[in-house]
Amino acid sequence: MQQFQAILIFYKPYFLWSIGVDLLLLGLSYELIPAVIIKLILILFLWYAISETQHKQKLIFYKNLGISSFKLFSIFFLIDTFITVTFLQFLKEFV
């Protein structure tokens, strides 16, 4: 449970960016599958940007908790995908 809470803390600063991308995708009238693929590409880019820059030090905290980079970004992707699918389905019903 402590690991999951740490992952949610990692996700928190990226939540508004995620919603912004969801709104952009909704405005471009993307379907769910392309939206999830775009999110996967963005998360892979984020992983690359964090692991290759000075922000790599953020990952040390999670490694000390026993969370590998792969596990961190995999769960990050699952959380983000769940929120994206829920958000896009909810807005498509009312828009």
C-alpha cells in the first residue's frame, strides 16, 4: 500500500497535464484506442526525459522504496489510462 501511495504522489504533478491532453484529444475527436496509444507514447517520452536528465534523482526515492522504474511507469500508465478512458467516456456522453 505504501508503494501505491508513493506512485500516486509521483502521478500528482502530472495529473493536470494529463487532463489537458485528454481535453485536446477530445477536441480533436479521437477515439479511445488512439488516445491510449498517444498517452503511452507520452509516458515513454516522460520516462526518457526523467531518466536522461537531472530529474533522475527523483527515481532514487522510488528505488529506495523497492519500486523499479518499469513498475513506476507501468502503474503510472495504468492509472492514467483509467482516468483517460473514464474522462473521455464521460464527456462523450454529454458532449
